[in-house]
Amino acid sequence: MLNSMRNFVEKFAKNIFVWLGMWLLVATCTFACAQDRDKNDGEATQAESQDKDVSASSRRDAAKRAKKAERKTRKDKKEKNFATTKLPPAPDPPPEFEFFDGVIFSRKVNLGFKNVLCFASARRPLAMLWREAGQEGSTAGETFPIKLVPRELQRIFGRPVEAAQISVLNASGQMLSRGTATQVTFGLARRPVYLLVEITPSRPQAAGKD
């Protein structure tokens, strides 16, 4: 009786150990499979996220390239239109002032008239005369008569000049008088006058000329 009980207990214990081992093996396999599934799911999610990032980046790059191409097209079109557009020419300067353009009065000429200064341009057929201010016995409105003959004109301009080619101008370019065949006559006050060599007079007459 005692031996039978001992045998039963030993068999029962062996069966318990076998069942525990089987359950432990099943649990280990289940846990390992679950970890593998989690790892695979994580890798799949990461790959999908990377694919989405790459796709979004590609779309952004494509949009940037499209905008850049559009800007270049607009720029090329604008430059082409500008190149083909003909701008109107610059307006001509008023003839009343073109004789002053780039003039430097560098030569002083002694004409022998008291209190009268004369300067001429070495490059342009233009001379300037005026009366010195503050001279005793002279007033601001007083006019001094000047008469220039071809000899004096040659001294002013450095070459033979016909008196009939001389126009006497004021500071606005208006003509005060015109030389004759033998001489140039005009009245000289405190304001300077200009002698310009012209073949044909083209200056407007100054208002108030006697």
C-alpha cells in the first residue's frame, strides 16, 4: 500500500514537471513571437514614415523648381520686351543755351576799352564781355557803346572773322544785335554779353531792344 502511494506521488510529480515545462516553452515562444511582431510593425511604420517624408520632400522640391522656372520665364519675357521696346530719343537742348555747353573762357583779351573786360574760349567761337562794377562815374543802368571791327574780332577769336557772322547775345541766349559787313556795335552795361560766331543767325530777338 505504501509503495503504491509512493509510486503515484512520483508519477504525479513527473507529470507536473512535464506540464510546467511545456507551458514554459509555450509561453516563451508566444513572447518571442509577440516581440517579433512588434519589431516588424515598428520597422514597417518607420519605413512608411520615411516614405512619406521622402514623398513630401520630393513634392516641395518639385514646387520650388516650378516656381523658379516660372520666375525665369517672366524675367526672360520682361528682358525681351525691354530689348524690343524703342525708347524715344532725348529731347534736344534749347538753342538759347547750347552755345554755353562745355565752354571755358580761358583767354583774356585787351581791347583797349576802359573798364571793359573780355574773355574768349580757346575751343569755341565764343567770347564774353562786361563792364567792371564799382568804377567811379558809372551807374548800374549806364550803357557803354562798343564798336568792334574785323581787326579786333581777329584778336578776340584768334582768326579772321567777318563782322556779319557775329551775333551779340545775352545770358539767356537771345540776340541783342547782329554785326554788319564792317563792324559789330552794341551797348554794354554791367551784365555780360556774349559774342558768338554764326553763319546764319538763329537766336530769338531779345525783348525791349531799341
